[in-house]
Amino acid sequence: MVSAAKVIVVAPPAVACENPAEMRYGGVERVAWRLVRMLTALGCDVVPVASADSDFSSSVTTRGLSPVPSWCRPDRTPQVYAEDTTALLDRFGDHVRRVVEAERADAVLMLGPSLPVLRETLTAARAADSRAAVVLHNGPVDNVDTMPLLAAADVTIFCLCEAQRSSFGALAQRMEVVTDGIPVDTVPFSGDPALTRNRLSRDPAYAGLQLRAERPLVGQIDYFHVNKAMLTTLQIFLDSGLWRTHDLLLAGGPGWQLPSRSNSAEEPYLNQMRAFVTRNDLDGCVRVHGELTGVQAAELYGAMDVCVSPVRLESRSESRDAESYGQGRAIANSAGTPVLMSTAYDRSFSARPEFRFDSAEQGAQLLGDLTVSAETRHEMRAFAERRDSMAPALARYAQFVGLHRTQDDVAQAVAQVVDSEVNRGRH
């Protein structure tokens, strides 16, 4: 194969990048792990910049990793608090600058960078004559600090969907939509969620969920935060009346959220969720569970009859950002499970227009009326196979870094990463 480019991939430092089958949280970090592996499979010399405890496999160099471990591990010593993040981001930005200066790569890809990381990386990339690109994983509210620099800098800007792009106003003219996708083939298709629940109910790894094969299951796997709107999911479930016949699973844990030194108690949003369950006598049919590995999440999506994802409906006063992608939505569809989703998602992510809702009242009506057949589940899987392939994004990033590869080359690189994820390999 012709000698390929040297590429630096900069991931966020809060969560360690590792095999998504084993990761307990980290949407952008999953993308970073896969992208590093795929670019390596295409022949690139890839230098990932991420937390010290990241693991991209033995075939990928560790010389770009930060000396600081990820912030969000529950057993981390010392614990990181919300007040620490400014200093940690400044330190990580300085580390990225030094890596870019030393490596003098052909191209630098930054995934969801903070302002210190963006500023230091662009400065070093200009000095090293490296092409620079930013992939934005959120909308303008989450990027309010970086937008002025993005507008002034000579940098390529990618985003994940049209709704996200259009929300950036004048900057949208410089942005290109490149949807990352997921390895759909890693998700086991479930044609009969009752059979999947029956199997998982006998697996000790799922004992705490008290899965019942005879009770249809509604679910949402996200982190416990107002943006993900699990309180709205609870209201939808209650108002639909399905609590009489169905169970509801809410899982995901705190995600990237960090406690404050002044109030390091249990997350207040999780407290509100549990209070809702108790107040409405839903303890017998609602399970609130913590973090899940990637394998567990994929299996549980197959055990669900339907998913609910009302993202952004509770945070509209502070944010009208679109949900830029939604890996949970893609995994659920890959398992065959339809997702009722809020209108904060780009329309292209919905398998059917009638699966979208704009309020808890609409969501409850949709959920109560929905009938999911075996044909519907096959339709969802086919939709994921069409909509969520990783190949188009890889082809575009390969073009950006200066690679010229055929569609077969790209497909083989994706297949290699899919294989390593399915087998949870680190080769």
C-alpha cells in the first residue's frame, strides 16, 4: 500500500477512549476510538491525543496520550470536581499543542474541542503547516465559546446533521455534514424482544434489572441529565397507561457530569426521577439502573419493544440545539427496536415521520397507540443499515487527510474495526 499520511486525532479528555464494547459511557470517545482504528487500517500513521488511560490497541502509538487520566471514572484518585475542569482543559490544551508541534502531522482532526484545545491546536497546526479540521458534536449553545475562533480561523468544520448545521447561522455556510455512524453489524438483531428478555433474565449480568419476558418493555438508555429528559419519558409512560401492562427501563448513569465540591451528593436529576417513580406508585414496573457496558446496552435494546428519546424537550429554555446524532437511537434501530424521538432530532434520523413528537402529551399518545410487528423490527434494522453506516464518514475523513482509497479499501477498514469491536479484541 502507498505510504499514507500522518494524522493526529484529538479526543475529549473527560472519558477514556477504549473498545466501545467495554466502554460504559462516551459518545464522542467511541467515535474517536473507531476513527483512529479505521484510519490506521487504511494505512495512516495515527497519533491519538486523549486521556492517559485510553486504549486504542497495541497497534496504535501511545505517545500522544496525556499524562492525566480521564476525569469521570468513579474510582478515580484524586476525584475530579466541576470546579477543576477549567484548569484541566487548559492543561490538556497545552499538551495537545506540544504533540502537534512535535509530530508535524499532515492533518489534525479535533473531535468536539473545548476553547483551550481549539486555540492551542490551531496555533500549533499553523506553525507545523498541518491541515486542521474540527468535528462539532453539539450545537451553538455548547459551542458558544469556540464559535468566534472558528469563524476567524482557517479550519475545515464538519458537523453531524443538517439540523445541527443550520442552527449555526452564518457559520453554517462553512460547515459540511458528515454523519459518523455506528458499526451496525456489532448489534445483535432481535426479532422477538420477549425471547431476548427471557434469555437475559437468566444471565447474572442482568439480574438487577428484573427483566420479565411476559411484560413488554419500554426503555431509554442515556445519561441522567435534563438534556436527555428522562423525567419526560416517565411522564409519557405514566400518561400512556402502559404501566398497567408494560415495564420501563431507564439506564445510563451520570455520564460526563461531575459533582461540585460544594454539593457532591447524588445527582439532583436522578433524585427527581426516583421521586417521580415513588410519587406515582411506579416502583413495580419502572427500573432505574446505572452504567452499562456497550455489550449490555446493545443486548438490552434488543430486549425492548420500543424506545423513547425525548432529548432536549426539558432544556428548551436554555438550549434549542438539535440532537446532533444519537448513538442510542442508532443502536436501538440496529437491534430492530423503533425509537419514538423528539423533534429535536434531525428528520433524517427517524425511520418514520410519525415516530416524532414535540411534547409529553404527543409522546404518550404515540406510545399508547404504537403497535410493533416483526415486520416493523426488520424495517428498523434495514433503516439502520442504510442510515448509520460508518463508511461515508471514513471516506470523507480519508479524503481530508490526503488519502486516495477505493470504496473497497474503506469497506475493509470498517469491517476490520467491526470485527475488533464484536470480538472485543485489542489486537
